[in-house]
Amino acid sequence: MGFESFLGNAKAVEAIRAMAASGRVPGALLFTGPDGVGKKTLALMFAKAMNCERLAAQGDFCGECARCRKADEMLAATREDLARRRETKDAQRRAEGLVYFDLQLIEPITRFILIDQIRELRHVAYTWPFEFPHRLFVIDEAQAIHWQAIDLLLKVLEEPPETTTLILVCPNAYELRPTIRSRCRLIPFQPVDDSQIAELLAREGRVPKPQRALAVRVVAGSVAKAKAFDAAEFEQRRRPWLAFLDAVAGSRDAARAPDWKALFDSTKALAEDRDAFEETLRTGYSLLRDLAGTLEGGSDASLVNVDLYPRLKAWAARLGLQGIETLKDGLDQAYRLQVRNVNQQLGFDTLAVELLNAATTPPTGK
């Protein structure tokens, strides 16, 4: 147990351990970096290290003492409360009766972190902790704080309380106001090294060995994605894209008649799961980047879909630069329209026809 269980971002771990051991902690910290690399996890570990009965002097936590167990109880209660509030249909009652513990996780209840959530934070932050020596509030997805609540939070940051530390967590620090950023100590996070992700996948054993190299590229340094990666699900989600690209770019022979049935079956499959449509687009964008890299002469070392290198070379040569640009424009249009109630299959059908037209022109790539 303790910080040795945290994977990657050794500099961030070292920085917060030093703070916890010294007891000299800023009033506010800002954890920023890619999703899935453990920003929130490390913030909650830090809260335990600040209050652990056994290892606080070493800037670590045991996970077993009364305070560490109490921290786990507080987090469980916090998560249950957030889940209940998100299910509340009456918008006026979602923020009723807020009670903050000495360790509190604050997340969006709706699309936003509401003004009542920040108002309660401000009220509690200046009081003495009830059970811990030091209170810590973790504001996850801080970029989602409602604009009406920003000034309330800023007032707390301008006059930081002695007994409470705030940790703001967000992917991009520049999504926050400069006045917020300037009052926080920045702790940057980076994607976890591929070698560490590969070790994690091997240790867990969920991903078959032949597919681990692909999984490492797909998760792109995200521990959360690595732990959740399902090889069969990924293959199923990618399969319609492979059929789509085979149909529009599977041959160098410009005289070859398109397989319209295969083409429209693939566009139907791409659009049928609206709940997973954003993930479908991410898969398409990863193939697009690989096609562009292959067209420019890149090796398989730079690819996400590393297992498709021969097919990517064939597709890229057939589409050429014009076809790849057409594919990008089509994906961008699908991304813009996903929030609307539009027929996405029709959009993919149109994209397919445009790509077929592009494929009849001489390739411009290498």
C-alpha cells in the first residue's frame, strides 16, 4: 500500500510526498494532464498521506490505520451522495442538504459543478476539521465549475484557509481562468510510459499477448484505459471501419466496381450505436492519423493500429492525400453533428461517395 502502488508520473508523486512529509502545503494545488493518468487517484492518496497515523511523517500512508480507513469511508459516502444527487429528477433539489466531510470529492452533479457545491465548500473550508488534522477537498473536472460559482471559489483561493487544502483536477489548466491558475501550485502529469503500460497489461493478464502491443498504442499512456481495455470490444468497434476503408480504398485498380452492399453495410454499422458514437469517431480518427503517417512514409513504430500496417499502406496509397483530407473533413463533420438528432449513416454514405470519387484521381502521396 502507499505511493509505491501508483503507476507512472514519478515527479508528481515526489512533489506531493515532499509536501506531505514537510507539512508545508499550499492552500491550493492544480493537478493537470491527460485523462486516465491518475490525477484524481493521486490527489486522494495525498489526502491519506496528510492524515495517516503511521506514515504521515514520511509523506506516505499505510491504508490500514483508523484515519486511512476513515478516509475510505468518507470517499465511499461522497460517491454514494453524488450518485444519488445525479439521479434526482427535481433540479431544485439536487444540491439540497449538502454535508462535506474532512475529505470530500466534489464532482459535477449535472453538466456543471453547481454554485451550491462551491458555496458549501466556502462555508466549510474556514472551519476546523472534525476528525482529521487537515481537511482536503478534491474538485474533479474543475473546468466544469459553473461560471456563477467561479468568483466564490476565487475568494477562497485569495484568502486560503489554514486547515483546508483544495486540489483542482482538470485535463487542461488553460480551461481555467488565469486568476484561478495563478493561485494554485501546478502539478503537471504526463502520459505513462509505454513500458509501464505494457507491464501493467502483462501483470493483469486480461489482454492476450498477441494484442498487447496494439493495446499499448490504443490506450496512449492512460492507466485507466489500460485497465479497462477489452481487446474483443475494440476489434468489434474497429471492424466496420476496416470494411469501410476496404470498400473505398481496397484496390489500386481505379476500374474496379465498388462493392456497394459492403460499403453501405459498413456505414450502417458505424452509425447504429448512437450511445457509443463518440468512441466510434475516436477509432476513426486513430485510423486517419495512421493513414496520414503511412502516406508520409512513417514506420509501424509510429502507428496506433500497429497490427494493420500492410493494410494501412495499401489504403493510403489508394486514397492519396486528397482522399485522406476528404476522410478528415467527413469525420470532423460527423463530430460537429453528433450532438444533433441527425442521420449519421447518411453522412457516412455521403463521405463514402466522396472518397470513391477521390480514389479515381491519381494518388499524390508516396
